[in-house]
Amino acid sequence: MQVGAQLYIYQQRSAAELGRPFEEALRQVLAEVHEAGYAGVELPLDVVGTSQAVASTGDLLSVHDLQVASVYANAKLHAGNPAETVWTLLEQMAEVKYLGVRTLVVNPLPERGRVKTEDELTEQARWLDQLGSQLQGRGLNLALHFHAPELRDDGRELWIDLDRTTRANLSLCLDVDWAWRGGIDPRRILDRYADRVVELHVRDAKGGKWVQALGEGDYDYDPIIRRLESADFDGWVYVELADEPGMVWTRSTKDNLKRSRGWVRERFGA
């Protein structure tokens, strides 16, 4: 098991804390992640998915001794032009493969204000399976991510995505916080699909609001950790801190990452 930092929090707070947009502050961001004790990062694919970005990012990763085993992307696969979306993702993954990336974590975009139809979900699952198959043929993997909208109606969209795809073509990034927020106990997901989980996103909340660092909220991770141990989970655990309206930040992101890294070490033993 290895521990990395998902960099969404820096995308949110880089301008406020570092005085520059995320893309321009990447050197300092990676330095802070390294100093906080992490082995790797999960980067947004749209930031690193070109040959020029791969060259510059590769140099920075090497300087700060960080791996990038996975990248994250949103994708509309239920409508519009899924074939073009898939082709773009494959082109970008062909570039980032040279950074050592082996997994694309993809979040199918929701429809604003409504759930997807049965036909839309059938189409989405078909394209997820095709994308995963194409990546497998290139020595890469696809992992499904989700947010709260996909968990409406007792997890309907999540179950369809997984039930209508094959294990070989679609793995799972279990975002423990979004599962709880969406009303689905993460243990239910593990009961059905523990064999597909290749990475975790972990965060904490108190009274329904995110907190600055892991270990400062209400979530009880112990049952999740026990389930993962029984399933012999040996993937990446990514600390994914995040900002939302109403939060008060009293420490730097670097400090919060350090505190969260200590909590993962204590609870996961990694």
C-alpha cells in the first residue's frame, strides 16, 4: 500500500495560498507534497495530458521524488459524442504513460438537476467498458470514480456502471467521503465490489461539512480499513482534502497534508 496526495485542494486554494494558479505553482505544490511525506500524487489529466506538459512535469516529479501512478478526468459518456471523448482520453493517456501513469480515474459527468435515463446509463456503461478495454490493450487501467449525484436512488448509477461492465475493463476508485455523503455505506460497495477497488480517496467531515485534515471529523474509518484488509487491498490511498463554502482555514494546505499523512500512517499502517 502506498500513500499519495490528490491535488484537488491545491487547484482550489493555490491562488489564495501560493499567489499563483495551480498550473503555474506546480513546482511549489510538488515540493510541499514531498515535504509532507507522500510517495506520489494524482494529477488532473487535462493539466498533464500533452507532450510538453509531460516533459516539464516529469522533471518536477523527479526532483521531488514523487510517483504519479494515476491521473483523474471527468468524461461525458452517456450522451453527446462519447466516441470523441474516448479518443481524446486515449490520446492523453498515451502521453502521460511516459510519466509512469498506469491508471486513468474517470468520473462520468452527471446531468444537472436530473438522473440519467436507463438508455443513457446503458450507453455510459458500454463506453466505460470500451474505454477500459482500449486502455487494457495499451497496458493501462481504468478506474471508476463517483460523487453524490451518481448515488441517488440508492446508488442506481454506480451499480449499473459496475454491473454492466467487466472486472477486467473497469476497476473502482472508492471515494469513502462521497459514498457517505451520497447516503451509501462504503461497506455496501466493498461487499459487492471489493475485488475491483484499486485505490481510495479519503477525506473527513464533521456535521456534514468537510474539515481541514483527516482525523478531525466524525467519520469512523476503522470498519472500512478492516474490510479492505480482509480483501487484501494493496493499492494507493490518496488523501484528497477539499474546500467548500463555510469552511474556515486556520492552517496551510501543506500543514493539513502533514497532519493527514500522520493519520493515514497511524490508521492504515502505511
